Amino acid sequence: MHIIESGNVAAATGVMLSRAQVIAAYPITPQTPLTEKLSEFVESGQLGAQYIPVESEHSAMAVCIAASTAGTRAFTATSANGLLYMNEQLHWAVGARLPIVMCVANRGIGAPWTVWNDHQDSMAQRDVGWIQLYANDHQQIIDTVIKAFRLAQTVSIPVMVCYDGYLLSHTYMPFDRPEQSEVDRFLPAFAPKHFLDPQNPGNFNTVTLPDVRQGVDGVMEPGYIEIRHNLHQDLRAALESYEEIDRDFVKHFGRGGTPFVEEYRCDDARFVAVAIGSLSYQLRDVIDIMREDGIAIGVMGVQMYRPFPDQAIARALSGKECVVVLEKALSYGNQGPLYGDIKSALYRLADRPVLHNYILGLGGREIKTQQLLDALSESCSEPKAIEDTPRWIGLKLQE
Amino acid sequence: MAKKDYCKMISRSKPGPGDGGNTGSWRVMRPIINLDKCIPVKTGKIACFNCWLYCPDCVVTKTIPPTIDLSFCKGCGICAEECPADAIEMVDEASQTEKEK
Amino acid sequence: MRKDIIEIRWHGRGGQGAITAAKIVANGAFVSGYKGVVMAPTFGTERRGAPVFTSLKISREKIYDLSPIATPDMVVVLDHTLLDEVDVVAGLKENGLVILNAPPPASAYNFGGARVAVSDVTTHGVTAGLPPGIVNSGIIGAFAKASGLVDIDTLIRAIEEEFTGKKPELNARAARIAYENTSVGEK
């Protein structure tokens, strides 16, 4: 059933359809309407969950950790400084292998204070170990939330579903709201692998020694490094798990098929623009204009960022002349985070493309189609100019 | 506002009228001071000046009588709320403007 | 840039319901076959009474560009007191249309030669039985008459759906009255 609603409502609806059981969240622009909608769903009885208002994002994740450890399907949502506030708990949740799902309405980070969109918040968390999925429009938001719950419980790793604050969270567009019965067939009830159980008493995530040790039952227990090694291995294996889950989603709902990257006019392209989120869709208009002028260019949107689908990206970009990575984040003092990841994914290729990096849209600086067109035209006209310093789009007040 | 020397390192703004724009136009309710009830006016002395003290936009003058700068008063009503003499009434802005026309 | 997108910019004050009005038109357009519909409010701090604008883009095809409208085809103004504060016709395309909540005649308003349609939506709302100041349902009627983009019956249905539980019949009536009392000026 098609409805016209905001991205936040799309996310909330996805959470409701996924039958989340415990929701603990703290409001923060631009996520707030998502939490408000969820509390409406709980109040009206449409969602049979426990909604726990907390006094901070740090507590929101703490409550989710507790709820998940007790064996329930837990959800929270946040943005920007809220995500950073719970940073310590993010590390905990992933080390504890809890299948929590969180929506992040991407927003820039202070100082200076901003409420507008960029990707610095989730990018700053890319090393934590959470799975990171990015949605390009409202349909992808609701679909990815549902897939995220299944992925999280399949691999026992928490998943964050990210979408552009304001640009997606607050804009309205049509999307299909899946039927509850179909979602129930796609997403089985949560059967936790390890949970607090009085019948089987145990301690979770206590002080763990550097070395392995023998437990009271004679079983060898892993040390810290084994736990973390296993997390990394399971994250890499999650690439295949997500591909399977996405294939199954296509079977149930007729949509999807782009778990790692979503390509537009890339097959015969000499140049490829790469971006994350709604920007990758805005770039399609630019691609069409340049194609009309005879430039063989396409755009690729990265949908799964962690684990990084390096092989899929290497396959997609191998043989291209120039790849232009446009991003709304920066690893300060170095280069764009996505740019660095793509560069290393292409390292072993014999015929690797020239790479360009653009930083844009920080703090919600408006991104005009004309600016994208100018930047891509410039890159395509001088592709061999090898440079590692990011270029910037949309700066003002520069002498 | 001319911004010839913007600070490159940090984000900052300096105090001054109108940094937020023509906020007086946002007003839906306008504060009207009843001079018969206003304590500084009645006593002729420096008295409470709660309106001046509590105004979040500093549009009330600490004078006898207090005056309100309507170019920036947003009509929040805090002055009316804090006045110990109930001397300030919040009236509908649209009707006031009609009356003045 | 894409020529198939119809860009409508809505100007109002925070709390007047410009977003709801644009959303209703978006719904009406979608059921009328416009697959591509994107409605984007002003992003940022919100305050009752402050000028806001909403961008509504409509196309037969899916729309990928979510950036705010720079060159609108139509401008809808819910509050004529905004005219002193905001350049509502900034970027208006040649042959653009201004739909204004104000008493007729349309000729009383000059927007540099743009076509103007006026309707005293504020009064029509009261006539319909709504409390004074509700203009976001009536303005849809004016929009329907002046633009001819979506037919009034579809929009009335969308209004009734949106205002379920909030006097839907009165809001629908306000739109109907405004529709029948919209004067479209000559160029």
C-alpha cells in the first residue's frame, strides 16, 4: 500500500512492522519525529512494545543493551551528538554481540553547532564494528530497517540504518508500506543465541583476561583478542549473509537486489561518481545531463559501508578511467573516509582508475545540481591529474 | 550585515540588534504596558523592572516608563508573565495592526 | 535540468500549515498519476509566526533531486503579510503563477508581470465554519482553480483524509468555497 510520508515515519513504520519489543530513545533533531511516531504506535496498541523514555542517548543504548541481553528485540534511534554521546555503549553493544538495530538520521557534529545534514556522525563510528547500511530514499529506509532486524539476529551484530537528516527524514515522498503478514513471513521471531536466563546462570562480558583460560566446567574460554577476532570474521561473513537476506527480501517484496552498491548507467561508463545516501540519487540527474553531452559517466551509491564490500566495489570499478568520490564527511587531517576505503579496495587491481575526492554539504551546505555538474565535468576533463588532497564543493568567503 | 572580517577559525556572533533578522514580524501577540499599573511609573522610582530583566531579547528599556522595541519583540509573553503588577497584557497582533491602520 | 518537474513553492508562517497543505496536494497529485512527488519543508529551527517555505515537486517520473526549489513554476502564498518580508517570487519562471491568499481583485497585486490568482481564503474559511485563521485547507481550493494541476474532487478527498478527526467536512467546504471564489488575473 503506497503512502506519502516522511523518512522518519518510513523508519518508524519499518520498526513497527518488525515487531520491535523494547524501544529506548532520546529525542534529537532530526530524528525526533521518528521517536514520536513510535510512541504513537505503542500508545495506540499498533506496536506491542515497551517504550522506555530515557534521559540521554548513553542511557538509551544502555537500556537497549540490557533489553537485548534479556532476549528481546531492541531498537533505538539518534543523530549526530546523540550518537557520539552513546559511543562508549556502541562499542559495548558490538563487543557483546547484541542484535540491536538503530536508525541514525545523519546530521553534522558540533563545534560549530549544526542541526543540518552531513555524514560525519555515522562516519565517525565506522571503526566500532557496527554494521552500517545507508538508505537513498524512503522506500529503502523502510525496507532496510526490516532487513536490518533480520541481519542483526542472523549474525549477532548490531546494525545501524543511516539516512540523511532533513533531506530524507523530513521530506515527504511516496513509498510502499509492506503488509504485516508478509514481514512476519520474512522476519522470524527473535530467538536469541545468548541471553540472561535464570535457568542457565552466567556472567556476560566481565573482565576478560589477555590470555585464554579454563572455565569451571573445563572448557577453554577465549581471551579478549579471540572475542574481537571472531567479531571481525563474523563481520566479513555478514557480507554473504546480507546478500542472502536481500535476495530473500526480493522474493517476498519484489524490491531490492542492491545489497552493497546501487549502480546507475555504470556498465559502459568510463567515469563513475560514488556517493552515499540521497546524494547518490541527486547525482543521477547530473549523469543524465552529461550522458546527453556524450560523456560516458555513471553513479554508484554505496548501500553497505561496514562491513566494507571491497570486492564488490573493486569489481564494479575495475577498468574505469576515473572514479570521483563525493562525500559529506572527512577524516580530518587526511582524506574522505569513503575515498580511503575505495582507494585501498582498488589497490591490488592492475588497471586501477584514477581517484578524485570531493568534500561537500558539511553542516547542510546546500548542494546544487549545477555545482555537481561543474565538479564532475572538471574531473572528467582532466582525469589523469592524480591528487590526494580533497577538493571542496560549495565553499564561500574564500579569497 | 557587512561581514568584512569573518573569523576563519571559529564560529561566533557578536551581540547587537537584529542578528536574527526582523524578528518583530514573527509576533502573533503584542505586549501592551498599562501605565496605570506599572510600578516604576506609579511610584516614579527605579523599581522592579522585571520586564527588562526577563525579556530574552532585550527589547525592553529600563526607563520610566519602560518601552518595548517592536521591531524585535517576538511576543513571547514572558514580560507579561513576570510583571508583579499584572501591568502587561498580551493582545492579538493582527487586531492591533488593524486598529492602527 | 529536468524539464518534466513542476515546482511549486509554498510560503507561509510557522504554524499556518503550509506543510500540511503541500502534503495534501502531494497526495492528490500522486493518486492522479504523478509517480514522482517530493515535498520538502524548510529545514531548521521552527518557530510559530516565522516565515517558512515548502518545496513541492511533481512529475510523472520519480524525482531524485531533493534540493530546495530555486526556480518555481508556481508560488502559493498563505499569508499576504509575508509580501513585505519575503521575496516570494524569487526565481519565479517566466509565465510563472502566483496564488495568493488575499481579497480580489488580482490586478491589485503586481509581481513583475507574473500571472496572479487571488482568493480571500481567510474569509472563506470562516464562512465554511472554521475558526478564524485556518487557511491551509482553503488555499488548496485556490490552488486547484488557478493551476488546474489536480482536480478539485481528488483534492477534496485528500483533504478529508488528512483532516480525519479534525473537522474534515468544514475544511473540505473551505476548499470548495475558495475554489469557487478564486479570481485569476490576466498576464
